[in-house]
Amino acid sequence: MEKTLLEYCKPRGSVFDETKRDNVLDLTDLIENNIDPRRFFDENFPTQGMKALMDTAFKRFHRKGSMVVVKLSQSMGGGKTHNMIALGSILTK
């Protein structure tokens, strides 16, 4: 018998928390210090794209990278805001 998706993937409890369902992050949340970085990273999985952005950005900060501009070109819902908040959270804390 095949396993169900729920048996393969165990969702974290916050997925079912109705108070968090409508939380849409905005870059102003980062600027206004309304994001707890620890909680943000507990709730968000670091994707390959996020890791690549961090690597590129920190190489540039250390003058070891040649890329001057990183163009985040995912479609709507592709993680652009989450990536920018992740990088900003690391830099501001």
C-alpha cells in the first residue's frame, strides 16, 4: 500500500494556526523591525535559490564576487519578498 502525502510530509503546527493564515510579509515589516528573524527562519525553508542569493550577496560584500545586481525574477509567489527579507534579516541583526 502506498503512503499518503501526509505520511511523507509532516506539516508544522503553525500551518493550521488560523491567526497566521493571513500573514503576508512586506518589506516594510523588515524596515520597521516587525519581523523576528529567528521565527522567520523557523517558519521558512532555505531554498536553493535563497542559498544562491546569500552566497552571491556575501561574496559581493567581501569584494570577492563580480555580480553587482541580482535580479529576482520568479513569478508571483516565487519567493522574491521572502528572499529579500531573509537577506535583510541577516544583515540587520
